[in-house]
Amino acid sequence: MRHLGAWRTLSALGVAVVVAACGSTPPSASASADPSATPAGTTSSAPPASPTASQPATPAPTAAAELAMSGVPRAPAPPAEAKKAAASINAFGLDLLRNAGKPGANLVLSPTSIAIALAMARAGARGGTAAQMDTVLRSAGADKLAVAMNALDAALATRSGTFNDLDGNPLGVILRIANAAYIQRGMPVEQPFLDALASRFGTGVRLADFAADPQAARQVINAWVKQQTEARIPELLQPNDVTTLTRFALVNAIYLKAPWLNPFEPKDTASGRFTRADGSRVSVPMMHLESSGLGPTFPVATGAGWSAVRLPYLGSQSAQNGSDELAMTIVVPNDLAAFEKGLTAARLADLTTTKDEGGLLVSNKVSLTLPRFSIDTRFDLKEALKAMGMPLAFDPIQADFTGIATLPNGLYIGKVIHQANIDVSEKGTEAAAATAVLGLTGGPGDTSKPVVVRADRPFLFVLTDVPTGAVLFMGRVADPSVK
């Protein structure tokens, strides 16, 4: 086994994690915490922990996570490539919409977060396991889209900032996407996998001792997710999600906070009726936005049994030249279940883009009624992903993740935990999502009439990064009275 000379150990990452509260004691720097980890001729191992402040003899109440990173630089990211990755992620997300959660119930998920976390695992998959993952992910984690995924990440990183609203008041927009990889301390790790994490995802590996103290490792991961999501997801992983057989956790977190470019007036919000799919009705707060005079106008479209409107968020381009950066599209069909069944990735793209962008939406006056809503969902995507066509990754015997490490009992994915939440109000939207892949071993006119869009029955919402088309969050509102 050879040591990775290009690695560097960082003892201060600014990510506080509780150690003493768990009663955990760091292992000896020379001891292997994983009895099943054996050297392999083509592997690199995580460097021994340095007996410095990052691993004191007696743990302090909080300690910084230890990071080891390949010296390979982040790969170039041509902006034009981002849309290729977005197209794969969106098709994957549409499949998830139909397979995850309870049919017909409230749901929010982040296709981008899930795809990125699985793409990290795909970097270490081989053989049939890799082929199945490519099919399900629409190649989002494959080598041929590595540049595109990196370009999408680079594009999304430019969306945050402080921008003036239509009244000249400065408001903040935050879109944060972060990746982290936690690997069993002492486990030999393949050099190409480490290089892929660095070049494609901008991260190294954080060393954790799942084998000796899985709950301490779980708390480390949860603390990182909590920080990245502004505490909207304080405990992504539950106690039974991490065990002594866990060998890696590949984690993505997304946080978004964005005000509307054209906010709803709180005084216009009133109680209104929302009709559920079964015909029953519930009274909920309904926001209202009306185009008047010369504006504002919104991208809108109607068809046989459906209507759609795109609501832009404040951003550098949307505030200056009318081109949205972040936007939410509300799609209200007469029959949501039937509409979802027939929805394709191409159709979704049509419904979320303007005619200038190749879609169906045309700028027009709008009279919009939309309920305030808050949704929080958490689930293990294992069964959904297996049903979508990648069972090998979850098979303890047949899974092939030798691109990550070669262990006597192999590696396989035990769980894919995803949690997402979203709050939509008069001011704007705040949302967060996190995914952990857990690996185990064994045009307007003054005379135009407004298009009426009443989201007073089950509807879809799709929050996109407009320049790339990437779906950051999507879901359905079946009953806005359910929190």
C-alpha cells in the first residue's frame, strides 16, 4: 500500500462537530480502525491522523473534522456544458417524482442534490453496477458528463449575491451547494476515486471511524449538513442509518433563500378554498398577484386541462435586463395524477422555459392565486432507485465499488437518505435539501386580458436555475393545509 504524497491534512475547516458529548475517544494514529481493510496494490490510504490539534489526546467539547484531499485541481468548467448535466438531472428527477414518496401526497425533493451525491458514488462504481447507475442517472455521474456536472456546479455557484429589488432596496439571494465525503479511517482508498472527488466535486475525504463509533460519525455528518442548510436540516441521519459496518457517506447539501422579483402583497392574502384530489375542500391562506397597468408580466401558458406560470426570483439578470436566473414554475392541471403520468422530460422543459428559450411560456399579464405552503419530506430512496433500474448498487454480494476501495467483503450502498423542505410565502422561498449515500461493507399589451391561474387544486412546482435549466427543487402540493 502506498501513501498519497499529494494529500494535505487540514485541521481547521470551520465545521464544528460534537465529539465529547458522544463519549468517543480518537483511535491511535497508527491503528487501523477497520479490521476488514487490507492493502491492495493499486490503492492509496488515508494518511495517519496527525497528533495535532485536529486529534487531541483528550477530545475537547467540539473539534474540527479532519480532511485529506487529492492534489488534483478542480477541472475546467466550460459554461456551455452545464445544460447537458441539467438535462440528465431533470430526466432523473422526473423519474424520482413518480417513484419516491407516497403517490398523491405532498412531496418536495431536490433532483440536483440526489444526482450529485449518487454521482460521487458512481465515480467509484465498476462493471454492471456502474452501467445500471448510468442508466438511472441518465449518465449524470458518468465520465462523459464529468465536465458538464462540474460546469453546472460552477454556474450555480454564481447565483448568490445582494441585489436591488424593484424599489431599490438591497436584498440577499443565497444558493449554496456543498459536497462532503466521509471515509472509514484506515480504509485503503483508490487514487482515481480521490482524484475524481477533487476534480469533479471540489472535495476531499473527511476521515471518520464508523467501525468504532458510528454515532459519533453520524453526529459529525449531521453537524456539517445542519451548518450548510442553515439548520433547516438538523438531523439528516437517524441513529439506525449509520452502523459499525458503514464505510463511507457521500453527502450533498443545498440551501436556497430567494425573494420574489415581484412579491405578493400580504394584504391581498385571504382565506380560500383548495380542492383536494378526492373532491374534498380545505380552507387555506391564498396569496394573490395581479398584473395591472403596464406590468408586471410573467411567462405563462395554458393548454388542454392545464395552466402554468413562471415566477422569477430577485437576481442580477432578472433585476437588470428581464432574464431570469432563478424561478419557480407553478403547473396546475385539472387532473394531477394523470398529468404526472404523461409528463416527459421534454414536456417538463417546455413548461418551464419561454418561447425564446425553446419552450411554451409567453410573457403576459397574470391573475395568480397561490396558497402559501410548507413541505418537508424525508425518505430512503433505496427501493425507488432499485425499481428505477439500479439494484446492483444495493446488492451486498454483487455490488462493485472497487473504484472506491477493495475490501474482503466488498462495498455496497445500504441507504440513500434524502431530506428536503420548502417554505413559499408572500416574500419568497426558503428551501434546503441534503442527500447521504451510505456505503456498507459484507409578450404583453395594455389591452391584453390576464391569464387566470388558480392553484386551488393539487399542483406541481418546479424551481429551476433558468440559464442551465437545472431543476433544483420539485414536488407536488396535494394539500397545503398539511404541514
